[in-house]
Amino acid sequence: IWRDTYRLLSNPNDFRRLIDSLIEYPSPATLALLREWSKDPKYGAFASAAADSLEQIIAGAPTVQPGGSLPGNKARIGGERDAAFDRETKAITNWTSPDTWFSWHFQVPAPGDYGVTVLQSQEADTSSQFLVYLADTTLEGESKPTGSRANFEPVRLPGTITLEAGRIYSLFLVAGESIQPRMMDVSAVRIVKP
């Protein structure tokens, strides 16, 4: 699908959007595709720079031990980018748009079934729904009121995901269907054994 889309492009802005989407899926195959596109006379320089960035993402993808965390302040903010990082709590905060999402890249040390827990805070009494996309699986969750933005509590998502060792995964946290004007703050996403 990436190659088909690439062949249809005529606008440099569309190529940038394609690269932004592609880079969310770091793998040797993605890197090879970007290296191939770096030979293009029109978009080659941009593809080459993206390949360099992707190499850094791949090299920097942490190995998360069972129970380990992906810190909120290490997420990549995508979409409308209506969110920020709190310097004090190191959490994602001021998440105000359902068109904003967050992504992390990681790998696991051993194959097996894993679960996801979101360490979150929600000052409002009414919760927001959210989704986690990981390895072609969607997990649904709902924030839990904690009374304070500084009081983080875990929300365990139902279901498990089978992950392979050594493969780099992309985890996306997005708004669900029923949300509040200001959604939960996120201190971390934990990768746990069931």
C-alpha cells in the first residue's frame, strides 16, 4: 500500500504526510523502503532525512521488561497535537482534542502474551473513553476519576496481545467515542504479563 500511494503522489505536502505515517511503523522493511525512495529526484532528500530519523527510532526503541513503562513524556504527539508534557509530573497533560494521539515504539525481551495498563489521572468526575492500538489489536479503556491531576492510578485494559521478541512495536493511545473536553493525563503506559 505504501508503494501504491507513493506512485500516486504529485504534491510535496502529500509526500510529507505519507512519510509521517510511514515513520510510525519502524522496521527494517520500512527503512529499506525509505532508502529506496531516497533515490527519487523529487523527494529523495526528504526520504533520506526520514530514513536517518527512522534509524534513530529503531536504535533507540527500548526493550520493555514485563511490568516496565513507556513514560508519558517520551511519547510522540500526533494529529492536532493539542496536548503537552507536564515538567513536574513528566506526564502527558492538557489533552483537549480527540484528533490528538500519542505513540511509543518499543520491543519486548521474550515472546508471549502481554497486557496494557495506563497510569492516568482524571480530575473531572466523568471519565473519557480511550483506545490503545498495538500489534493489529485494539484495546478499549476508560479513564478513572482520581480527584487530582497529580494523583495517578492504573487502568488495566481488558485483553492480551501476543508479541514477538526483537520486533519493534508501535503503541498508539487515542481518544475513544465518549470523551470530556479535557481528557486524562497519562504518566505512563505499562506493558504487563497477564
